[in-house]
Amino acid sequence: VRVASRSSRSPSRAPSVSHSQCPSVIRSRPASLPGVSPSRSTTRRTPEATFTPTAAGLRQEKSIPEEIPATMKAWMEEAIRKGIASGVQQCMAARQVPVS
């Protein structure tokens, strides 16, 4: 009997929204409606674990360790420079803007 009464509710209480319209809003359980008593207990469970930030987690990473040889650093800089130049050229070609 309870299942039949749920299916006969008017759609104005809970409008149907597809997930493609708002993908960030996904509910794991239906929201409670005023005047409707839940079928199970509403007591909240204590979380099993909580996140507590520490000073160790707030440290910034070192940029580049000193163990990397200078030749390797130079090679990486050149590879990055060439990659950026290639990306800019591809972007300009996609826009059909002449490269000067």
C-alpha cells in the first residue's frame, strides 16, 4: 500500500532533473519531505575517521632536487620550450592566423 501511495504523488513536489543538466548534484538517498515520516531510524552514525590537517601536510614541495645534473635540467628546459612553441603553432594554425 505504501509503494502505491508513493507512485501517485504529484510531480510538483520533486521535479525530475536529468543528470546531464546538473552532473555535480547527485544524491545518495532521497531527500526527506515535510510531513512524511521516514521508514528507518534518523540517528546519525559517528564517522569512522576524520581528516585533520597537519603542519607536515602543508609543506611545499622542493622545486627540483639538486641531484639532477645540469645537462638533464638543460635538456628538460629545451624540451619544454619546444613543446610550448609547437603548441602555440598548432593553436595559431587552428585559428588560421598567419604566424609572423
